[in-house]
Amino acid sequence: MIVDLRIYTTLPNRMAEFVALYEEQGWPLQLKHLGHCVGWYTTLEGALNTVVHMWGYADQGDRERRRAAMAADPAWAAYLKAAAQQGALVKMQNRIIRPTGFFEAYRAGTA
């Protein structure tokens, strides 16, 4: 398993607006195409105006297939256009991460 960790930074006082648009338009599409949401969070302390979400995949090929299908969906293009017009997003980062062996053992209940 791999996880696509995404960190988005919004302008001050615009995070709620960004999250609302995502919840209405982006969330249903990502659930449809990406499937396994590991978590979706906003920050309370630390780097404020930050959204963090994680999507799980079997492997990099699974991720690429799912993201390509989403990119081909006209509704996704419409969401991206709306998000760009909203102008709340300042920075986007993503990392591909994988669990350690001891964490996998913990999840399996063998640790």
C-alpha cells in the first residue's frame, strides 16, 4: 500500500470557502475515482490555513490509473476551474508515502 499525502495552503480566512467548494464538488468526484480516503483534515495549530488529505492505493500503478480516470472526467475539470476562479489556494504539495513494517504489524494486530 502507498498513500498520496496532499497538503494545501489557502489564503488567510479563505480555508472555509475552499473546503466548502471541495465538499460540494471535489469530494464526490474523488470518492468516485480514487476510492480509499485515509483522512481529510484541517489544521488547528501550527501552519494555519492548511488542509491535509490522504488517499490510499495498492501501488503506484493503481494510483496512476485512478488519477488518470479522474483527470478525464469533465466534472473534475469543472471543479478545478471553479477552484482556480475562487482564488483561495496558495500552495499545493504532495508526497507518496508508505507504511513501515512495524505499523503494518500494528494494524494487523500482530505487534
